[in-house]
Amino acid sequence: MIHHIKWESESIIKKEDIVKLYGSKPTYQHLVISMEEASELIQSISKLYRFGSSSERITNLIEEMVDVLICFELLKILYNIPDELINLMIITKMKRNAERIDK
């Protein structure tokens, strides 16, 4: 199924590509994969914290961030979460964080 997707290095993740690869109906497997990818990102961040920065650790961080971004987009598709709602929540949380910092 993957070979039917035209991958373009300049393009961002496209909804059509994610649907072709993973499907559009939520499954237990989608949730487990998302949890595993988030866990791998946490582990990568932990290694940076414990051992410091290196080119290998930064590369691993980027790879794990990308995996989580793919899962993020997949979850938005599976649960029909619009970008507008995500953007609204980002603004709300950023304002709340700014208020906490200002205190």
C-alpha cells in the first residue's frame, strides 16, 4: 500500500497520504502506536536531559518528534478534530501559560 503514495520531500504531511497508509477508522492499533511513539519521544528527551546534547541525540529527537507529528495528524483524522479547534486550544493554553509566567 505504501508504494501507491507519492512522497514529496518539500510537502508537509498530507491527509490523503495518512489515510492511504493507516486508514480512516480508529482502531486499538492506532492508539497503541500513538502511545508508543509518544513514549519514544519522552525517552529521547530524557536522554538529552541525562546525557546532554550530541548530534546523535538531536537527530533521534527530531526523528521521534516527526513520528509523534504523524500520529498527531492521524489522531486528528481518526477523531475528526479540526485544525481550527487545535489552533483555538493552542491560543488558550499559550495565554494561560503566559499568565502563569507573568506571576
